Amino acid sequence: MYSNRDIFVGETIGTALLILLGAGVCAAVTLKHSKAKASGWIVIAFGWGFGVLAGAYTAGPLSGGHLNPAVTLGIAIDTDKWDKVWVYLLGQMVGAMLGAVLAYLVYMAQFNANVARGVKDDDSAPDEPTPTLGIFSTIPEIRNPVANLITEIIATIALVLPVLAFGLTKGLGQSGTQTLMVAFVVVGIGLSLGGPTGYAINPARDLGPRIVHTFLPIPNKGTSDWSYAWVPVAGPLIGGALSGLIYNAAF
């Protein structure tokens, strides 16, 4: 249905928008000298949901708006169509990295201000720079690889299984309501299941920005935490595959 060119362009643009708004809301809430500083988890959850909304609606006419290797994998298992999977994955990774760079450029002044500036009012110690990885990628609250992996698997099933099931509801796709419903599901996952790991639920969303974070010239940016990076890749891929299998068995 979609050409390789359209899939690549659509997934690149759509995923870039997703990460621009998602990483952007994390930067807004996290960085010093941001007007949205410390506005909280609910703001982050809705920011990511709106990122999905903007990216998926934009990419939809070109590629169907997967924006997520876990979704692509679940659909491939459901339909047994694998020939274009690599194009989706390539576009998603390129888009995720592009979106991370764009988010950095928007907040470049705030990132550049992420330095220890003299001393505090009581002259006791210099201000601490803000760790920046959480703006781009996920960090678990409790580092337990097994528990973190299980969280990502379950949270991804909570995303991909409804995505597949929405296709059974007549008229959702034609009206565009399906994309809106997916965005609300992402908000719900963030509010309900995002506490333990930060809910990657998307390998490209975590890996692409983590790669960019490694190379960005952010002062005092902190670690890119590559020892954890396999969890938000493996967990969503397993969750996406299980969603496809569950969907085929149950529907």
C-alpha cells in the first residue's frame, strides 16, 4: 500500500515530531531557566501523548504512522508481512535522532546554562548541574533489570494490543479517531505504568535520543547510561511481539 520512499519519509518526519515534543516537554520540566520548570509528571505524560498525536497524524497518509518498532513488529506478526519492516525501522531511528537534535536546539541556551555557577547564597557550595539523560531517554527509578524489563514488556503490550484492536472498530481508521485514541492510551500508560522506568514503550524513542545525547556538546550532561540501554530496546520489542501473538490468538 505504501511505497518504501513514502514509508521512510513519513516515519522520519512523524517520529521526529514525536521526539521533538516528547523530549521537549521533558526539557521544559527539567532544565533550569525554563518557564515550565518542575511542572510535573502529568505535564510530561500529556506532552508525550500530544507528541504521538502530532507525529502519527502527520505520518499517517504516507506510512500509516507507526512511529515505533514495537508497533511495526506487532503489525508484522499479525499480518505476516515483513518486506517493509526494515524501512519502517530505518525511518523511525533516523526520525528519533533528528527529533532529539531539534529538541536540543530549542533548549540550547538552557542546556548551555547547565553549569556550576559560583556559589549558593550561603557561600557553602557551588550549584549542581542538572543531569540531562532523562530529557532524552529513560532512567529507572529502581535499577533492577528483570523488574525493569517486565515493566517495559507489560507497558508495551498495553500500547500495541489496543493499537491492533482499534483496527477492528469500524470507522475509527477512516475518521482519524484511531490516532486520537492511541494518543490517549499513551497518556494513560504514562500516568499509570510510567513510574518505574519512565515508559520507553518504543525502542527508537529511547535508543535514537540516547545516541544523540552521547554526542551532544551539553556542558556537564552526565552519563548516557549505556549499561541500561538494552532494557528499553528489548522490553518493547518483546512486548510488541507478544501483542501480535496475543492478538492472533484471541481475535
